[in-house]
Amino acid sequence: MAKPLNIGLIGVGFMGRTHSNACNRLNNFFDSPYQPVLKVVCGLEADNPAAFAKQWGYEEHETDWRKVIERDDIDMVDICVPNNMHAEIAIAAAKAGKAILCEKPLALDSAQAEEMVAAVEQAGVPNLVSYNYRRVPAVTLAKQLIDEGRLGKVFHYRSLFLQDWTISAQVPQGGKNTWRLDVKTAGSGVTGDLLAHCIDTALWLNGSITDVSAMTETFIKQRKHAETGEMTDVGIDDACAFLCRFGNGSLGVFESTRYARGHKALYTLEVNGEHASLRWDLHDLHRLEYFDHRDDSTVRGWRSVHVTDHDMPYMKHWWVPGLQIGYEHTFVHQLADFLEAMDRGETCSPSFREALETQKICDAILSSGKSGQWQGTS
Ligand SMILES: NC(=O)c1ccc[n+]([C@@H]2O[C@H](COP(=O)([O-])OP(=O)(O)OC[C@H]3O[C@@H](n4cnc5c(N)ncnc54)[C@H](O)[C@@H]3O)[C@@H](O)[C@H]2O)c1
């Protein structure tokens, strides 16, 4: 019998929806030790949290996040608000003894992330950061193949995250829908928003990153602020490309931009090893492409593995072989893994401490982008 786990969700935007959907779906598909109970949701008055509560099944709604954390009946705080609020909420939630699921990037910078790690470790509360792409079945399968040693020694890791939604100079910065362009709220541009995902996956698949050399650019230097109407300097990186060295001796090439006309969310990764290579593409997320040089030359070539069989990661929980799942399922997987680990008293990856490593690499990238110099990540 699953134990009830009372959830307090903070933030009712894009991620608030994906996380609520995960809570609602979990026990339909996974034999979880916990049954999430949607106790209370918090959003700004303008977000109409009452309507959100009704639509997703929350018992109560709230406009002050502190009241959520003060409640004795909340077991887990789910942080789905813009980046500048993660630290204050997470530290308060840790002090109150709550389990914490926090959206990425963990913080605005690594100094803030350090404080969050100290808070959760001091309080001994379960904690997880929502780098959900690890839990796309095809990406988890890539991890299995790499860990089995199928690729042999890895030489190259290559990753892109491309979008095109800020090309117009008319897009404002700040405010409800464009907070990602305001450095005070977002911390950085594509580095913290998009490359952080690429970095988290890379650390998981290919190990530590020791040094980075980055090039960053802000193509549109001033934008109107959505709240004040004033033209103000843009402080975020619109585009970022960086080279890196991994601890295992391999070389990394990463690029992210919101100025790649025609691309909405093209996240790709490729790993080249001595014996084999693999690549993955978010636009075709249920396939893993794999090339193995050890195959007989008459049939050697890139295979496109449709990741749907029941012996593939997470797939036994869903439909029948041949039928695929999608983006929203990654959030169900992360919740399932988090609650199972919580029940066993174990850490679930990526914890706040692991996400701190990603944050330090983001800081090193931004610093290298300014200085033009190679930068160590520790
Ligand atoms: N894991 C992923 O793939 C992924 C994808 C998108 C966003 N994110 C992260 O999730 C977080 C939220 O992003 P989003 O896309 O959901 O943003 P969003 O703008 O869609 O939603 C944020 C919500 O927080 C609310 N909010 C702002 N201040 C608040 C306050 N004081 N109290 C309560 N609510 C408040 C906003 O009104 C809004 O409803 C960010 O940290 C972002 O980086 C992660």
C-alpha cells in the first residue's frame, strides 16, 4: 500500500504543469512506495492558482510560498518558479525538514548553489534537481551502453541546444513571460537555461569536465523591460559555444543559442568512442542511433534503435513494445526514481550536490566567455 506524500507545488507555469502531471500519473504506471497527494499549489494572484488547483486536482491554493513551507502537513516542496527564487525557497524548505524537488538550474550561480547544498545536507532532507533529460529512455539506454564499455575509450562528446525565439528585437526582457531574458531573474542566458541540461547529461554519460574555453555573445544589447517599459541593457548571453576537456581525456564541443532560425528545441548529443558511437536528438527522442565498428562490414552502419521494448529503460511501465512515449514521461520517471530512493533512504541523482558541479561549470563558461581564457571548473 503506497504511503501518502503531501505535495506543495510552488509555480504554476510550464514546469508546474509537467510536475503536476507527473504526480497524477505516477501511481497509474509505477508501483511507487508513495502516493503523491496534491495538497496545495502556490502561484501569484495573476496566475489564478485557484483555476490551476481545480484543473490539476490540488486540494488548496495559495499566493504566498512561505505559507506552504510553514505547513506541518507538507512532506515535499516542488520548486517550479524562476531561477532567482530557487535558493530562498529551497533553503527555507530544507530548514523546515521538507523533501525538495527543485527545477534547474539549481541557482543563479555556484555561490548560491553552495548555500543550497549546505542547507539540504545539514537538514538531511531528500533532494533532487530536475535535469529530466537523463530520464528519456533513449538517453538512459545510452548511459547503459557507455557503462557496459561498448564504446571503448571515448574521444569526443558533442552537444547542441538550439532555439530561435529571441531573434526579434521587439521581444522584451523581464516580466511574466520573458523573465529568461532578464539576467537578475535568470542568472544567465542560454548557459544556465539550455547548456546546463547538456552539461548535466554530459557529466552523467562521460564524467567530469576539468577545463572550458567559451565564446559568448549578446546580439541585442538593449531591450524594453516588460514591467517598466524602459529600454535597458541586456545582461544575458544570447549564444554560447564552448570547448572542454573531460577528466577521461576526451574532448567536448558544445553550442547553444536562441538565434538559430528554424530550431525550437533541438537538443542533440553524440559520443564517439574507439569501437562505437552513439547519438540522440530530442526532436526524435525515442530513438538512439548507434554505430559499432565491430559489426561485420557487410552490415555495418548506423542503426536507429526504437527504444520501446520492455527490457529498455522505463519502458515496461508503459504500453506494449513498438509504442513510444514522450517528453512529459521524463517527469514521471524522475518522480518515480526520487520517491523510490527516498523510501530506501538513498540519494537520487542529480542531487543538489551533483547539480552544484553543473553550476560551477556554467560559472566557468561565463567567466571564460568574458576573459577569452581557458578556465578550470573547480
Ligand atoms: N527541466 C526542464 O526541462 C525545464 C523546462 C522549463 C523550465 N525549467 C525551469 O523551471 C523553472 C520555471 O520555469 P517555467 O518554464 O515553468 O516558467 P514559467 O514562467 O512558465 O512559470 C513560472 C511560474 O512561477 C510563478 N511565480 C513567479 N514568482 C512567484 C512567486 N513569488 N510565488 C509563486 N509563483 C511565482 C510565475 O507567475 C509562473 O506561473 C525555471 O527555473 C526554469 O529554468 C526547466
